[in-house]
Amino acid sequence: MYLSTKLALPQVFLCFLQTLLRDGRRESTVSTLYLSPSNIETGQQIICKASNKAVPNGKETSVTIDIQHLPLVNLSVEPQPILEGNLVKFHCSGKANPPVSLYRWAKGGNILKEVAGDTYEVIVDHSFFTEPVSCEVTNSLGSTNVSRNVDVYFGPRMAAEPQSLQVDLGSDAVFNCAWTGNPSLTIVWMKRGSGVVLSNENLLTLKNVRQEDAGKYVCRAVVPRVGAGEKEVSLTVNGPPTISSTQTQQALHGEKGQIKCFIRSTPPPDRIAWSWKETVLESGTSGRYTVETVNTEEGVISTLTMSNIVPADFQTIYNCTAWNSFGSDTEIIRLKEQGGSQESLPVAVIIGIAVGAFVAFIVLMGTIGAFCCTRSQRKEVHLVMPSLPVSICAHQREVASKIKTENLKGVVSAKNDIRVEIVHKDHNAARENEEHNSMKQLMVERGEFQQESVLKQLEVLQEEEKEYQHIKVQLMINGGTNA
């Protein structure tokens, strides 16, 4: 009995063939089993058994299946998802008969020559998201290749970089900006400094642009919880020049002065001119005046320099005018006399004068008060110092008033003689001394006689009182004689 082990057909079926031999008495029987390799495994046994009437128990034979095939490959990636910059491990498991003879790795179609075996470990970046890693397994029958992408989380990366634009006034401006990122990202277009979202798409379209639309624009992409990125571009609008200079500028009398005119212009200005009174100057020097022009990244600066500033320069109106192919702009500038350090001295002097005047005023008022009070005291035979309390001075005036009222009562003045009526002369004299001593004691108790000048004036008071008493005595004597 013979059993074939060739398995070629994909389906499974049995074929039975019986043939009568030449002797006419015997038969030849052939049974064929067709199997698909997918329905059987290597190492499995197949048994064929035959029997007839002569041998009821029959006879059998068996065969072990040996299925040869290309490698069966499984490629795993751990861990996933994974953040960019972390370690990832690829494992390539292959089943093959005949056995695997070779492993070969590639990334994005490029062979990784430094990697061998069934394992590949690497720090991943954003490229692993778009460039798959492949493992190729080979045996004697051929090769099998399997590829896998890595679910890498990474921040925005520029896919299509926007370009700066220069357009004419009234035209449209279109910016294109593309980003990649994982997980899904959000795109935002804004004008630098405005904070207003203009678009959430890759394209930003500005219709009918004006001069104020010129500036910096930002395309920003955000990957939630991963990162953000941005790209800045410029929009330049072709139009008439615009002048943005300070309308009042300063200079020092008698010194060299300058007036500056700042011009933004796209295209650049074809002509810049300064004019004042009957004079027009675009460049170079004319008399005391010189014009110079400097180009900067922001625009053009035209400077009018004047030597030896005179008062008339501060009364003059200066015009700065710029032209280009789209139009012109003009700015009127005036010159103002500069203060600065020269003004600080008069201020200091004024402050010093004010302080000195205040001190002088205080001293003067004190002197006048002392003078007036002293004169009043001498007329009333009483002393009041400027430093004494008001109550003491008032008390002195009251005492002096009483002296005049009581001791000089009934005075009659004549050109050649004096008639005086004396009332209680001895009593009043004693009263005057008593009141003066009481007042002196009060002032001493208040600490008002600690100064030597006050004590001297008290002595003067005593002398004046003595003189006054002497005059009274003389008046009485004269009065008695005349009587």
C-alpha cells in the first residue's frame, strides 16, 4: 500500500480508484485524500486503513505531515500610545518551516543596518508617526514583511510654512499655514498685538487690504496637553507714504537743533522735501540748514539740522513731505525752546527765595510786633515783650490805663503852665509798684525772664517808672505853687 503526502489543492476531498488486474480475479484499489495546508498542521498524523472479506480486521498505515511554508510574522509595539522622546520596543515573532534564517528591520523604507534579531528598541520622535517600522523575516522558501506605525504624541510641527506677502492697496492677501501634530491640533490665525482670532483654518484670507492691515500675522497651532507652535509672517501693503513724527520738537537757543521726520512707505519714497517760509530743501546744506536721510528696517528718517538756533526758529512752521508712486503725505512740525537743566536753576532759586522770604517775613513780623509793643509800653509807661503771652501784655495795658485814668485825671494843658488835679497820689504810687512787682513775679514764674535782654528791659521799665513818679511830683509842686 502506498500513501502520497503531496498536498497541493486548497480544498479537502477524497478520491477512490479501483482496477481489475489481468488475471481477472484480483483488484487494485487506490484512495487519495486531498487537504489544504490551512486545515492541518505540521506534525499531524494521517492514517489509511483497508480491509476485505479475507481480512476483516484490515490493515492500515500512517504518515506524519510536514508542511513547509513561508514565515508567519507578527510585529508588536509597546507601549502605545507613547509621548515623543520616550523608549518604545518592537518585537517581531515569526513562525516558519523551514525555520527562520534572517530578520531585517527598516524605517520608512530605509534599512536599519545596526539592528538585528527579533527585537528593536528606540527613542521615538514624531517621524515614527508617519514613517512605519517594518520587520522582514526570511527562511529557505522566501520572506515575509510586516510594518507598523507608532502612535506617537507630539507637539505641532510645520508641514507647510506660510510666506510673507506684499500686495497693493485694495487687493486680497492669502496666507497658507499647515501643521501636523498628534493628537489632533487646533490652528489659530491672529494679527500680532490684536488678540482677535481671524481664522481657524490653514488658509487666512484678507479681503481688500488697507494700510492698517499691514503688519505681523501669526499662525499658531496647539496640541492639547502636548505643546504649541507658531510662525510669524509679514503683510506689506503698497500705498502712499505715512509720516508719524512728533509735531512739537525741542531745541536749545544758540545751539544746534534737529527736527526728525519718520516715514513709512512701501514702495520706498521717491522724494522727501522740507519746506519753511520761502525755502525748500530736499538734501544737502543751505545756509544754517542741512537735510540728511537714513534708511532703517522700520522706515526712512529724514532729519533737518539747524545750526545756531535763533528766536525766529521757534516761530517758524516746518513741513516734511514724502512722495511715492501711490501718493504723498505731509506733516507740520514746530520747534519749541527746550527747558532741561537750564530750567532747574530758576526753580531752585525760586524755591530758595520763597523759603528766605518766608523766614524774613517771620523775623520782620516779630520785629514789628516787638517795636510796636515797646512803643505802646513806653507811652503807657508799661513794657510788653514780643515773646510774652498775650494775656500779660493785655494786663500791662490794663494797668497802664488805670494809671492814666486815676493819676492823671483832670489834666488841663496850657501853653505856659500845667494844671494837674492829683487824686489819691500816695495810694496810687504804692499801687503802681505793687502791680509792677506782681506782674514781674508772674512773668518769672512763666519762665519769660530767662533771657538777659528781658531783664534789661525790666530795668528800663523801673527807670521809666521812677521818671514818671518824678514828673508827677513836679506837677504837684508846680500846682501847689500856682495855687
